[in-house]
Amino acid sequence: MRKVDVIIVGASLSAAAAAKRLIDSGLETVILERKALPRHKICSGILSPRGHRFLIENFGPLPREALHEPTACRGVTFHFPSMVSMSMDFFGGTTPHLHRKYSDHWAIKQSRAEVHDETSFAGLEDRGDHVLVHARKHGEPLEYRARWVIGADGPSSLVTRAIYPDYPKQIPWFFVGQKFHEIIDCPLDEQYFHFWFHPGLGHYTWSHARDGRQIVGVGFKRGDNFAAKHANVVNYLSEKHGVKLQEHTDDEGCAENFGPSLINRYVFGKGNVLITGQAAGFLNMIGEGMSCALHSGAISGEAVVEARLRNRPVQEMYRKMIVSEVRRTSDQWNPLKIAFDRPHEADFPAALAALSWRERGLVMRDLWRFVVLYKEFKWGRQIASAALQRPLLGGYSMMKWL
Amino acid sequence: MFDIFAKATPAPRDYAACSGCSLCLLVCPVWRKTRDLRYTPHGRAKALQHGVAAADLKDSIDSCTLCGACVPACPENIDLVAMTLDLRRQLPPVRPLAIGTRGVKKIADYSRQSVLLAGAALREHDAARRAAMQLLGCAPVLDDGDDIALALEAGAQISAARQEEFLLPLRTAAQLIVADALLAQQLGRWLPQMQISNLGMALSRRADLRRQLRNDDLYVIEPRAYHADYEARVRYYDDLRHATGCAMNLDLQRIAIPATARSLSQRLGLKTPDDAEQTHWLLQGRKIARIVVEDAGDIAAFRQISTLPVVHLAELPND
Amino acid sequence: MNTPSSFTPSDCPVGPDSLTQITRRQTNPTRWHGAGWTDFAGALRAAGVDLLESLAACGAFATDAGGTAYGMPHGMVIAKSAQQISSLLKIAQRFGVPVTVRGGGLTTEGESVAFGGVLLDMTGMSRVQTIDAGALTVRTQTGIFWHSLAEELRREGLDYLSAPLNLTSTVGGSLNVGGIDVNSPRLGCSADQAIALQIVTPTGEIVECSETENAAQFQRAILGYGQFCVITEATLKIRRYTPVRMQYFYYSSLTTAVEDLQRLDRDDASDYSGILTIMDSAVNLLVAFDSDEREAAFNQRWKAQLRGHGELGFALRALPRYLLQPWKWPEALYLLRRKKQLFPEFRRPEYVRDGLMQDRTVVFSRAVWKYWGSRQMVIPDLATSAEKFVAAVTRGNAVCRKYFPHYTLYCVGIKLRDDHKPHYELSCIPPDAEGWAYGCEFEPMMDRVYSRDHLQSFKNEIYDIGLDIGASYYRFGGMMKGYIRRAFGDEMVDRHLAMKQQADPAMILNRNVVF
């Protein structure tokens, strides 16, 4: 049985960030990855400036192979059913369009952590002074003995399930799928990530260019039919925006957890097991999870380092330190912050101000209709309470975290 | 609710609280000798934080002189002497110390008199010991617990029988005057009702002794007792210094510079002491005519490197 | 990346305008890969250099005073002699093993952290060699703490000229980065005290240098961030010891206090001056004097013109303001609490007798560690010309308020010497400063646990002000790597990079600090 200081589950960006902190402090760290590396990852790949800065500060300049074409994204364009569109540039210039297969692998290598790929996590037992981690490699059972475990294995986290078996039943699940189309004609500016606030299309509808093809993606409550939802979006783009596409050549999809950042219901783990990244519930408002994954991943690594040096419980350190990242992420969903501050990395209020009064009215009406789509989740009271906590307490209550 | 957790209970002031500032190096006699971070409280605390076991810090733990200079120097208020002693207790003994009963037949009765626990070093300078007893009006004592003092320093076990044998007669005394600071502190825990004073303080309070101190004297404070009660004593000795004009073994931080730098092995006689560099440093650049020590154990160290007269505080009136 | 040169924006394939406003470089370096370590270690030991690889030896060096950058050396060497360091550097050049030099470890951005490779602990070389009381100079090994140097000098009735108010900064560290004290408005930065050095170059030559002997190497060593040599010995100017006479003036306006400070500096009205604040609500201008004559002259000519008040005067003025603003009562309470903690510390009777402060460096430095120090010393700073200083402090103050409930500002002037201009080119000295530069440290109270990201974001925001107004940074160091090209331009940086590459072909010495 391999004995290590830390096991990280999942070879993602948050894992790379956590591993970087751990390795720098001299902790023996092993990353377990289910697939063979480099591995494919479903993602828009559009990183926010904050995430980009983190990558550069911690891993250096990005290699070319870690980027898709177009290599950079200028900002986000919002489209509304009233046919008003507003483009917003990211603060600080363009950001990279990551090729997750290679960017993640590159970051993992830069962290200098040891990776055991094709090794899937199969369960854990927290024994107080160590954690026994069960895994499987090519079907063969494997065991690791670690002082701490970090779950960085994405929205459908097996580590989260291992410590909170009921958790997946407590939150609403969405399906997010994207299809790749050869382009006949596409008037959408390829320098921007396009997003539709359209309740008739889906809970989350987007499109952008990648490597000469156009991605059309849609997210919706689990249970609906992907093919139908997607076809609906393609028709809408064709009719309203003149986007002419071939039949798709590839498609992919995965489960997503939108809610936790919105209602401050994060899951950070238990005992010697930490949950981080999107597994913990971090997601930006435009559905970008990479920047918060990097930062929360780093914080989980720091928490282990601090817990060891200060001889304190790791949960205590992690929860104290994660406060800053919770604030950053939940601020983006906070209506008061959106109305009176600039929590996002592009200037929505300025873009709104550039519209005519009539258009502003249409945008507000469309936004409201879009929000109503989420009514069934009954998040209203929780959002309002989180929004009020922020100015009164300077942050979001820790009592709601798991 | 928010943030209450962020400011949760203060962490204990042990090795884990060390922030690595190195302030203890500035006052550490072992650092002066080795210039090696491993042989300092900072080095030990950081090693422990990184999960190094006590057994792998054996030499460092042995090297500490327990002078306690690092305790008032530490901005994190860690009891660094307690940290070293705790580590010593975790290690097998450097030398087996037989702390068994001495089999004293007759239990002494001090009938409310003062008692001087002189310790081995002062016993060696018998004139000084007798002078001290006379000045302080102390009854003679058979068992001064020097073996216990050594055991405390070494982190060795003291049998309950020996402890009781030592304490039983002391309970009949009115006051204990103790030369050894570690023993004095332990007695304070064993006999919480007893009035316990440190020999240096008991003597230096006396007006007849103070009158003998001159402005060309170097007054050498016993560091362990001084640092264990730093806040009170720094004022006390500052006043003494200004009242008498004598120089003292204090550095710019008003922390006492020990005259010797002996590891546990050296104290136990397993290795030869090498105090010269430390004693030289204490005397460097000082224009003095006489050395007055609180701790009789310092006399030999000074005599080895200096021709200046060295006297114990108790001998001052007859000097 | 272990590429031994800094990358330029064109290396980044993302887009020419990527991160135009928040340009960053890799500030948490990737751990050195360790190739050839075993052979290197063997060669080192064969040359008689003691290499320690245990966790007990290396663990203490995992981070610096800043506490945000961590890195474990593969092994560490305790400095013993110039000869030993020469052997180490020669072998390290041959094997391409990075060597990171550490003094007191008081860097804040990981400059003295080894991200793999060898950590050279200079405190092993910390002995005073000769004190010349006649010529008022001292020759010392540079791993010595300034405070230890003071202990030795004071036995002879002497003192150093100036040093950072921090007991564990080393002579070598200050010579490499500058170092400021409250007498810097008169005496310049601490590095200006050096008149001759013994250095070991990255290729292992031992060179004696001064303004007259090997002048180019001398000038590159001083304020050189350890890029061009390891400074092993230094001859420093010293002076006769004097206790100081302190006076404090309290302001509620930062701007007014800064204006008064600059006025005093211009007129040479005091021997020591500086500003220490409790947030921006209680601003303390301190002045001090080495002699009664200087103090008398100040009392006669300048004192009445200062717009600050005594403690009582300040309290009487603050009271009605706080009475009218009940939402600011927590702040007032904090001020009172802080006063109760700090003031007795500055007036301890064993240090202050008959109105004279006996050991100012001890009093201030001990307070620094006790009330500002912690595991993470977060003290970003800005150094500007006198004209830009108020703007810099005001903007920095706003950033402090945004990130932390409580903080302190520490402002001091630094006298510049024209003859030292060559030393200053790529340094903490702002290029447009004439006569004096002004530095402000922004020091949050670390009274709770923060993520490193929170602290780094705060620091970046302070540093960004510097870029915006054309300032420099006193503790440039690791941040230097992230800001250097924007602060100084490619031409100057490339010129220095070329010099560095020539002096240190394998780019082994203090690799991740500047380039």
C-alpha cells in the first residue's frame, strides 16, 4: 500500500493548483485520474482573466498546444429574445481559449506532482489520523494511505458522494451538451463567447467558434431531450441570427451543478477530506468554472499546508481561507452586487448604459423572464438572504456550507 | 455567525505557533556557538511543524542550555523552554539518571525557618554557600534536591517516593530560597502554598549587598530565573543597575547573556564544556574591575578566561 | 518553466493584448526538476562542502517572511567562507543547479525561497571581523543580523548608521535591496553605508571591490538583488552611539502629515523622521534628534509650524468627530485599543530614561514583530518622488480599506545621493525622484486567516498603483519579475539581462527573483 501525504482525485485544473501548493511545501502528493493522460474534457475552454492570471503566476506562460483556435477570446456577447445584443470586453484584454486536454495536462506537469492515471477512485475510509483510499487500476484494486484527501473530481464528484451519499439528491441537476458544426455562414463575431438569455431555448444557451467549427451548446434540467433542445437552438440561430451550419459532426455532454454558488450552498468536505473546484460547487455566472477551480484548488492545497504547519484541523483552515473565493464567486450571482458593483470580469453596467432607454427596458424585461425560468428551484428566498448578508456581514454565512 | 468561525479559538502557544521570525537566534548561546539554525528553538519548532520526529532532533534537543533567553524574545509568546523539556521527555535518557530515594532515616524539621536549596554548584563554593545562609538566616539542609534539579533538566523520571522524601521536610519550612531556577519552578507547582524565592533576588534585595556594588562591577544575573519571570525582573534589575551603576550581563534587548553555553551532555559530564567563546562574548569590550555572579556555576568559567576577581553575590560584604 | 530568461509578451500565444491591464509573470516558480542532483551533491561533498538534505535542515526554509511563496530546496548549505561559497557556485555552474541565497529571510514575495536546488544560508557567516573606532568603520561578514552587529558595536560605544527596523534583517540582505530606517531622510538607504565589499561572483571568483577598486562590480552588487554576486564581507561606515530624543505629533489627515514630513526633510530639521499610522484615522509623525542642540533648534524654528497635535490635543479634536458619526465608533474603539497596546511598548522604562530613548532600534523592531509580525508579512509598498507621494499613499490607503478592517501605513523619506545614481538604475529608487524618494509600506493587520489569493490580490492592487503613476517599489524583489518590464521598459531590462547572462552563464544564482 502506497503511503503519501496527500491524494488528489481528478487530474483537473483545480487538482494542478492544489498539487502546486502541496509540492512547493514539500508534501508527497499523488493525483489519481480515471482516464489516461492527456485526457479529453468537455468545456467551452473560455477562461476568465482572473483564471488566466492564476495560470501565468503559478505555471508560467501557456504553451501553444494548450490553446484552441481562435487562441483568444475578447469578451462575452449577451443576446436577448427582443433581439438586443450587447458585447462586453473582458477587463484586462483577451483571455485564452483553452484546449482542456492539453492545458490541464500541462498544468499538472508543471505542478511536479506524481500522477497515477487510468486509476479510478473507488471509495475512502477516514480513520482520523489518516485516510484509506480505495482505487482501481485496469480493474485491479489498489489502496493508498494518505494523511489528507482532496476531491477535485468535478460536478459529479465521487469523493463528495463517498462522504455525503445524499448530496446529489439535495441539489437540482442540469445536463449541458454541445455539438460541433462545420460552418456555412456565421455572422456571430468569433472573438466573443455568445450567450442567450432566452427561456424558450434552455437554462443555459451558448455558441462560439473553435478550430474552424461552431459550437452550439445548451443546458437544461436533467430529464429533457438533448437532441430536441439542441435542434431548437440551431433553428433559432438560423432564423434570428442568420447562422447557417452543417449537421453536427461531434457531440458531447455532462451533468452540471449550477445552484451551490448561487445560493451559497457549497460542500467543502469532512474530516481529512476536502472538496474543491466545481465539485465544491464553484461556478461563475457565465458558467465558467475554471478560474474558481484554480483558486479554490490552490486554497485547498494551502489549507493542508497550513493545517500541517499549525497543527490545526484541516477543515478549520480550509473554511477560514476559502471565504475569499466564496465571496468572489457568490458575488457574481448576487443581484445587489450586480446592480451596484462590478462583480464580473466584464463591464455589464457600462454595456447596459450604452444602450438606448428603450433597449435597456427590453433587456430588463427579458432578464426577468429568464430568471422566472429558475422559479421552480425555489432559490428566491435564499438568494435574497445571501444578498443581504453580504453588506451586513461582509461575506456569506459559513453555516450553509457542507 | 459569519466570521465567528474565522476568528475561532486561539491556537495553543506551542511549536505550531512559531512563525519563523528568527528572533530567538539573536539571544541564543547555542546559535552563537554553532551559527546553525537547526540548533535553535526556531529550527526545532520548524522541524516539528514539518513532521520531523523528536528522535531525529536528538542533537539539537541535547544542545539547548535552557537559559530561557528565547522566551521573552519570542513575539509569539511560545514557552520555548517547555518545548525543549517536553522533547527531552520524549527521548530515551542521554545518561541513565538514578533518581531513587536516598534513604534518609531522620526526617528533618525546619520548624518554620527559611531553607536554602543551594545545589551542586554553590556547594562547591562552600564559603559562598555559608555566607548566603548566614545573610538570609537559613537553616542547614541535608537534601537540597540537586539530583531532582538535574532530572528536571534532563527530562528524566522522578519516582514518587523520591519526590515525597524530598518534599516532606520542606513542608515544615517557612520559606524556600532556591539557587536552581528549574527546581524553583517545579517546587512552585509541587508546593503551591510555599513561599519560594530565587537566591539571586533574595540576596540582591539586601541594602548591605547593594552598597557593595560598584560602577566598575559586572553583575552577572542568573539567566534561567531572570527569563522565567522576565517582565517583573527586567524592571527590578534595571532599577538595581541604575541604583548601583554596575554593568550587567544584559544585551540591548535587556535579555540576560549566559556566562556558559552547556548542552545537557556537558552538564551531565558526558562531554567537556566549551564555555570560552560565550564567556569571552559576555566580557567583550567591557571596562570592569570585578565580576559578581548570582550563579556559583559561572565562577569557574570566568576564572578560566579572565584574571579579574570573581565573587559570588553572597560574598560581597566580606570581599 | 525553468527557462533561464524572462519571457516577453510575444512568447505568449494568447493574443497581443492579453492581460493589458494586469500583466503578470510567473511569481510562484515551478520547482526545479532536479536533474543531475545526485552527481552535483557528490561533487559538492568531494569538494568538502557540507550539504544538508534532511527535512529538519530544509524545512525551516520552506517559505520567507511573506509566507505566500513556498518552495523546498533539494539541499541546503550553511555559509562558512568565501572560499566555500566559491566552490559551491563553481560546481553549481557546472551542473546547472540553482542556488538561492538567504539572509534573514525577510523577503515578502519568495525572493529568498528556493524552489528546488540549493539554499545557501548566509547567517552561517555572521561574525564581525574588525572594528576601527578611529576611522569609524567596521568590517563584517554579511550574514550577520544588523541587531547582532549593533550588539558588538555598542560594546565599543559605537553604532551602525541605519538599518531596517527589523531585528532579523541581515547586512547582506539590506545591501542587496536597499533598506530603510527613520534616519534615511538624512543618511539614505542602509546599503549606502557600504564602502567596500568582498563578493563571490556566480562563476566563483572572489573579488574585493569598492567605488575605486573594481567599481563596476561594486555598483552592480549594491542594490543588485543578488543577481551578480553573493556579498560575503562588507566594510561599513559607523558612528558614535547616541541615545535619541523623541517627539510625536498626531494628525487626522494623512495629506497634512505627509506635507509636514516632507517639509522637515527638506529643511533638515530633524535627525529622524517618519510617519506611522493606525489606518488613516490616527496619523503619527515622529521626529527624533541625536543631540539637545538639534532638538532645541527644532523646537525654536519648526515645531510651532507643524500642524499636528499632542496626544491630548488630538483626542479632543477627534472626540466631537466620532460623537457625530456613531457608525465610526468601532473604529474609535479600535484606535483606543491599539493605543493601549502600543504606547506602553514604546515607553518601556528600561529603554527610556530621562526622556532619552536608549535603544530605538530595539524598541521599534520588537514592536514590529509583536504587533505587526505574523506568519505572513504582507507589506507591499510604493516608492515615489516627493511630488507623487501623497497621491500614492492616498490610493494605497483606499486599497487597504477595501481588503482589510485594520492596517498601518509606514512612510519615510530616503535621501538620494547623486554619486550613487548608477546603483539605482534597476532598483527600488523611482527614476524621477530628485533629492529624496518617499516610501510607503501598506501593512494590514493579519488578525485572521486569509487565503494567499486574497493577500496576493491585495498586493497586486497596490503594485498596480505603482505602474499607473510611475512609482517604484521598495521591496521590489519577487514582484520585480512581474513588473520589471512595465516599470522600466524592455531596453533597460534586456541590458541588465545581458549583463546577468554574461556574469552567470547557467543562470543559477537567485534565479527567480528578477529575470
